[in-house]
Amino acid sequence: MGENRYVALLRGINVGGNNLIKMLDLRSSFANMGFTDVETYIQSGNVIFSSKQTNKAKLTKTIEKALSDAFSYESRVVVVSGSEMERVVWQAPKGFGGDGALYRYDVLFVREPLTTSEALGDVKATPGVDTAHAGDHALYFRRLISEAARSNLNKLVQRQWYKHITIRNWNTTMKLHGMLQKD
């Protein structure tokens, strides 16, 4: 059985001085869980790794328990396979990420059991400021930089399902996609 590439998108680490975890410690923790080819990208909790395990629910449970125990916080993780990340990039709306001077582009990765259609049904875009679209594994949120204070993305923290998503900007998403494609 060959190994599959994944990215674990950790929620709420190294943000606002909370849940501070060094990337070296995070890589070591993943290696101690038996994962191989472990890499991290920036300090916000992006861990690329290989595993023979193909059941994402089991992977997620293993990672969350190990990180919670090792770093004394309630770990929440969204695990995305290489093929799922490929679809995330492919399903982005036409032109998404194309005008970084005018718009901010965010990808909201959804953690099961929440679905993108459920989340999108609860996201109300501000006309002339926001647009929101759903793919299979993520929501795509575009907002005018000049009107960012009026964006409804800021209100997502009030949603009951907020703990079931993690947000990455488009540039980070594309970098992670590239890292997952390496052999």
C-alpha cells in the first residue's frame, strides 16, 4: 500500500498570542504519530505529510488527540487530501485570486460533518462588497479590500458552525496545493 499526501490545516494556533506552537515541535509531533515526509508552511498551522491511512476521519481523530495531548489545547484540524486540494483549486470561481490589489481572496475549508452547502446557506454576502461560492470541500470568499469593514466574513465567528471551518488566503492555498503535488 502506497502513501497518500495530505495537509492538516490546524485551527487557532499562533494567532493573537494563543496556542503558540513552534513549527519544529509540530513537525516532530507528526513524525511521532508515524507520518512521513512531514513539512510545515508558515506559522499558522499548515502541515503537509504522507500516510498509508486513507480514512480521513481516523486521521483527523488521531491528529487532534495527539496535538491536544502534546500542546495542551483543544485541537481542531481539517485534513485535506492531495486530490481534494486539486478540486479546491479547480473549483475556484473564474478569476478568483486574480486581482489582489482590489480584493482579498479567502478559502474556507470545511470540516465534516459540516458541508459547504450548509455553510453557504448561512453566509449572506454584502452586495457590492462580498461574493461567496461553494465547492465540494471549501467556500470561496472574495471581498473588496476598501470595504473590508463591511464584509460579512467578519461575522462568521458568530455562526454556530464556525469551529468547523478554517480559513486560508488564496496564496497560501495555492502554495499548499503545490507542496502536495511534489513527489
